Amino acid sequence: SADSAEVSATLPGAAVSSSADTTPPKGSIIINGNAASTTSRAVTLTLSASDDCGKVVAMRFSNDGTTWGSESAYAAKQAWALSKGYGVKKVYVKFKDASGNWSSPVSDKITYRW
């Protein structure tokens, strides 16, 4: 009967949230003010990151691009220790926005020498 018929309607775009942030942040890393080399494993990282849809809230670091340290609050400067052994060293960083999206890794390199 007409009294028991189900009627459903879907508004165009109703299932899509325009406020969902799926775009990761973008950023950069500079080791020791862009110096070519250092005689110390202890370096200072200068970081810059932004997100089109919100705020950058966290970051993670790696000396090899594979094994990542613990997540820490986003900051413009970070003390870091290069991996052991002389030679060209790379430091990688990933940034996270308030929606939980992680950036692709970005890196910088410096030569650790005696």
C-alpha cells in the first residue's frame, strides 16, 4: 500500500564533507643554517611547514628516511644528532597537520667531517 512505501532522497553532495582535510602539509628543513659541513654530530635543524586547511601540529625525524623517531610538537628549531661516522649525512622530516595527514619526507644534507 502507499502508506507503507519507503521514500528516500539524496541531495547532491550530501555524502561528501567539504570540510574534510585530506591534503598533507608541506615543509622544509635546513641543517645548521645551510652550512656545507660540520665537525660536530650535534646540529640545529631549522624547520618551516604550512598547511592549506589548518595548522601544522607535529613532526618526526629520521637519519635514514626509514626509521622514524617519536612524534613531537611542531617547532621552528630542533636540536638533532647526526648518525655516527664521517661523510655526507641526511636528515629527514615529516610534518603532520591537525587532521592527522602526514607530509611526504623532505630532507637536507651536510658533510660531517673531522
